[in-house]
Amino acid sequence: MIESKRSKYDLIKLLNFFSQYRAWEIDSELFEDVNKFLFELFKAKALLVISYPYKDLGASKKSSDVSRVIWKKNEADIKIFGGQLAEIINSYQLLETPKDILVGRKRIVVESDVPENLYSLYLGDNDRQRFLITFACEQEIICQDILVEYFIKFIKNAFESIQKWKLVDQNSRLANIDDVTGLYNQRKLQKDLETAIDRYNASGSGFAILFLDIDHFKDVNDGHGHLVGSRLLADLAVILKRILRESDLIYRYGGDEFVIIVPSATTVDGKIIGDRLLAGIIDNVFKVHDHKEFRISVSIGVANYPDDAKTKEDVLTIADQMMYYAKARGRGRVCYAGDLLDKPGKLGA
């Protein structure tokens, strides 16, 4: 793009891109869209997104030494930049206030023998990293072009919005995570039960609830200490994640109790999954800090929505009751509403 004024057609194209843009939550989607748009508008190629720590590097260390390519179309794109990539990154390190765009020197691409112009757009910073977009063009871009200025503002604003969304999402997830096991907590369970019931009302797809409690957990705390007890809870969480599917939701309910939501599952499905969990836990050897090894068992209660209950409170209560029934029958077993009633659909009605 050699002329300094863009045609009305190009500006309309740019404004359409802005107004129709919807990917405000995932930065990789933004980079993919920017890559396509730059190619369409400027025939740009080999777009890379780079990050590097810009604080406390030390006098002897260069930014390029600790930089990382966080997005690229393919591995071959990196080779196009060669040593000039490090030059551009280190140029930003020398700037007290980063410029919106830096222009690299023209060079010859060995594969095609075509002169390339290298450009780097400053995206922004977070508390540790600086982010740049770098790309190559056969044509020269006039950086004072109003279209280029608009595009730079859009990219920076979009990237800043994504960073803010990530921070909010991270804080939200932390509020829903149990700090001992890394599983969801009881607050998240209540929200997800409401979502699961809404899904049933919309699609007719029910779910199973598994209520799990460690047998004789008090003996572990009394015999080995609460730190070992916490370690066991964390280890058990890992086992649950390993055995269950990614779509199954796992929560630490409190103490040594866990709850699992299994989407689109009947009571019988829940019983089968409970048996699988029980076998996997019993087969596992837990180790403590003094190199002692021991095994544990669990008691599991199963209930289904809507067969066994009509509210979120009832389905949890029934699964909890079935867990205590499993303990009363000798522990280390799985029980469900059908163990008590011939017609589990009447339970909780």
C-alpha cells in the first residue's frame, strides 16, 4: 500500500470487520481473524504473535533471549523473519514508551527472492509480559494511513478487552474452586445443578448425581495428621478426574465428601460409574510422607433427576441418603434409590 489515502471501499471493508467482530474472549481467535484480514487488505503473510517479559531483565539480557512465539500459522512462518525478528523485539526493549508500529528493514526472502517489509504492532502489556504482532508484506505500508491507524486501535482495544475478560474469568473460576483438591466447590455445584435442570426442561436430558464419602477418613486424620488427610483428598481428586469423563463435573462438597454430576445418565448408568470409581479407588495405593502406604474405600450413593427427585435439593438429599445407606450396609459399596424402593421414580415425588 503506497498511497497515503485509502479508497472508500477499503474503509468500508475495515468498518465491516470492526462492526461484525464477535470473538472477544479467546485471543487465538482474534489472531486468526487479524491474520486473514491483513492478508486480504495488505497481502501480509507470516504473521506471528510474540510475548516477552519486559521487567527485571537485567542489563546483560536481551528481550529476544526470553521471547516466545505464542501464535503462528505454521512453523515455516518463523523462518521468514530470520534474525530481524530478534532485532524488532530488542528495539522495543530500548523504548521507554512502546510505539504502535515499528518497521523493519527490507530483506530478501531466500525461498522466493522477493523483497519483504517487516512490521511489528504493539498490542499491550500485562503485569509480566509485553505482546507484539509481527508480519511481512511485499508492498510498503504507509504507517500514517488513516486505515492503518484505525486498524491498530482496533487490535489494541480487542486485545485489551480479551485480557480483561481473562482476568475476570480467572477470578470467577478461583471463586468456584476448592483450594485443597482443585475441584469445583459447593457454590459451583448449586449453579451447575440449576443449569442441569434447565437443560432437562429444555431438552428432556436428565442426569445422575453421585455422592461419595471416604470410609474411616477420621482414622486417617487422627493417625497421620490433617496434612496427610489433605494430601489424600487431593490425591483422590486426581483419581476421580482420571476415571471420569471430561463432561462429568466433580465437586468437593465438604470435609471428605464429593459430589459428581453425570450428564445424560440414568440411575443405572450412575450405579455403573459408581462401581467403576469404587474399584479404581480401592485398587489405588496412597502414600504418606513417612513412606507408609495404605488403601482406602469409599461409600457412594446415586440418585437421578428427574426419576428420583423433582428439585435440586431433593436429588442431592437422596444421593446423600443412599451414601449413608451404603455405609450402613458395610461401607465400600454403591447404593441407589432402587435398593430401597421397587419404583425409584416415586422417591422424592
